Amino acid sequence: MAAKKEFRGYVPADLNRIIRAVTALKNGDRDWSLSDVLTEALEDWLAKPENRALIEKHNLGDFQDADESD
């Protein structure tokens, strides 16, 4: 597994509250962290057809392999 990189961003207070609440509620089957939630959300965003088209157009490769070149 590639080394993890720090990623910072700001979200509105209401989104922060609901994400933290859902993350805590989801901690039944698995120990979810905010990092896990962010990673899943970004992977889903990158998988959108319009973003996949940009990745392919600009020859960025598979986003899951992108961190290995750092």
C-alpha cells in the first residue's frame, strides 16, 4: 500500500456535523474514520464519467495508482 498523504479542505458546518454523526453511527461493522470517509468520497467523485474522461484525456492514469509515483 502506498504511503498516505495529508489532504486538507474546509466544509460547511452543517456538512461537518452530519458527516461526523454518520461516521460515528457507521462504526458498527468496521472502525470508520473521517479519513476513510474522505477517501471513499474522493474515489467516488473521481469515478464519475466526466472526471474519468478528464483523467483519460490528460493521460493521468488510474487514480488508484497515482499515489505510487510520489
